[in-house]
Amino acid sequence: MTQLRLGLKENLPQFLLLVAVNALVGGMVGQERTVVPLLAEAEFGIAAQVGMLSFIAVFGVTKAAVNYFAGRLADRYGRKPVLIVGWLIGLPVPLLLMWAPTWEWILFANVLLGINQGLAWSVTVIMKIDLVGPRQRGTAMGFNEAAGYGAVAAAAWATGAIAENAGLRPAPFFLGLAFTALGLGLSALFVRETRGHVTHETSTAIPSHKNHDGNLTPGQVFALASWRDQTLSSACRTGLVNNLNEGMAWGLLPLLYASAGLDLHTIGVLIAIAPAVWGIGQLATGALSDRIGRKSLIAAGQLTQAAGLLTIALGGTIEYWGAGSVLFGVGTAMAYPTLIAAVSDVAHPRWRGSAVGVYRLWRDIGFAVGAILAGVVADLYTISTAIVVVAAITAASGLDVALRMRETLPRLVSDSKA
């Protein structure tokens, strides 16, 4: 039997397959980014911003809860079975978006989408970390998130272009049918289980913090990641803020641009800019975090996100909105893959899946918090005011990382103890 080896080069074919699968997972979210916020008012008569954004809150809460259990299930039953179940649950989503007779059916579609994302995206993250080992976690997360959010951007642009010519439904969601069919087929036929790589790594693992052994219960992992460990809890809180601003952007930016009289194609282009920039940018920032460390990139990334959001809120032209979206994407590229790499640095391989699940639980609660907060502020004041509030929260989070989080990159931690 061939001996398992850790590393990107050593597992390149399977790694690239997982990158492709995660791109399809991202496309499932991207099909909603441009069209669904506009559907709320155009076809279902929902005028209040908080009502329009309810689909994001439902998605975020569902995905957050499933993220937690996905990590535990992947540790217990294996990665591949969880991935396949995720795709099976995602199959009805495009059909529901096409033909939903009421807004409640859209909400139900987003429950299923949250389960699909919580299972499938979580597991592709964990599997890539399993394959590459401790030296290239940032690189692995860069590729993972680049594929996922690059596909979000491409699908957001494509659905906007399709809707401009064929209407808001059903044509834009034909893409989702293709994503689910390809994702399920590749996962079932070609993806291989990676728990053997975890066993191999465990025999030589040196956790970043000596008090973290490999025999923790799920409850102990939850407590450690949520509040007991300063670095893990800081990562969870920062992830929540990261998706808080993403939930706001998902729901309010299409409405902001539509209120300025932009056509659907232009809205789709503007919506696609940020995920495209952070999707491509993560190829560089993930690898960079393996060289210079995690903490500085995370803190600087959140401050850059805040600058981008302020530019969008205070600008009133396509040029300002485009520039702000680029800054927002750059900041997200700096923070997003680096946070997961930091959590993986600290976690022992035996409970790493569970730790990543806890992190993703808190991170994706941010979707719901951002959607509700932004909707309420926008209803009370204006959309621009809501964006400014979220920008201020993001900037405060970046400063907190700079003051509170420890560096986790194994090489730098080892050097500091030498």
C-alpha cells in the first residue's frame, strides 16, 4: 500500500479536485447574490429592508449551526460521506428559487442552501487542511477560498447578465442546476477520503500551544474555541464580524445600486467585484500568511475592509462604488483564509475538524447578525448609514485583533520559544 504523505505537491491531483468542487459550492451562493434581493421587492412586494434581508439571516443561522456539526461529523464518520450529503441537500435549491410561489418558499430554499454550504464547504476546507499538513495551511486556504469566492463572483455577474435579458426567474437559476449536478458527480465518483492523512499527521503533530492535547471532548473544544483560548476566541469573534459585513453587503448593496437607477447587468458587475478581488487575492494572501504570519494580515485586512465600506457609503458614483468594492475585496482576501489557517495552527489534528466547525459556527452567525443589523438601521435611517455602522464595527474588530490575538504560525511560535 502506498504510504500517505502530507503536502500540496504530494497530493496535487486530489487537492485540485477539491478546489474545483469548492468552486461549485461557491457558485450555489453566487446564484443568489444579484437576483434574490431584487426578487423580494419586484415579485413578492416586500418593502422593508429587514424583511428583504430575512433570507440572508435564515441562511446564516442554518449554515452556522450546520458548520459546527459538520466538523464533528467529519471527525467521526469521515469527510467524503458528509460532502455527498451536503450536495444531495442542495439539489432542490435552484428549483425552489425558480418556482417559489411565496417568499416563505425562498426562505425554505435558503435553509437548504445553508445546510448545503455548512456541510460541503466545511468539509472541503477540512480535507484540504488534511492533505497539505502544517507547513502550507495558509496556501491551502488561499486556494480553497479563492475557488469558492471566485465562483461566487462569476455566478453573481452571470446571473445579473442573464436576468437583464431573460428576467429575474427562472433563467438565472439554471446555473444552480448545473452546479449541483457537477458537484455531486465529482464528489461521489472521484473525491477520496482524507482521514488517513490526519492519522499520519497526528503521529508527528506539535500543537502551537502545549496545553492543547488530542483528547478533548466536543464540549471542551467548543469552550476552548469560543472563550477559553484567547487566540481561538479572537479568531471566532473576528470571523463573525467578517461575515457581518458580508451579510450586509449581500443584502443591501444590490438595493443601493438599484435605487441609483442602475440596470441589472451593471449591478451584477458591481456586486461581483469584491468577491472576485478577494477570490483571486487569496491565492497570494494565503501563501503570504505562511511566510509572515497570521495576525498582521488579519488585523490589516479588517481595517482595509472598513475603508472599502466607507468609500461605498460616502461615494455616489459607479467609480466610487467600484473602488470601494476593490478595497473591500482586498481586505477580505487578507483576513478570510488567514483566520481558518490560524485556527488550524492552534488545533490538534484529532479535533481540528471540530475546531474549524466551531469557528465556522461563530463566523457564519455573522451573516444573520449583519443582515438583521443592517436591515434595522437601513429602515430607521438610510442604506448608507447602515454601511457606515458596519464599517465602524469592522474597524474596531481589526484594532482588537492587533491588541489581543497571538501569532499562531508554527514556525514563528517555535522561534519565539527558542
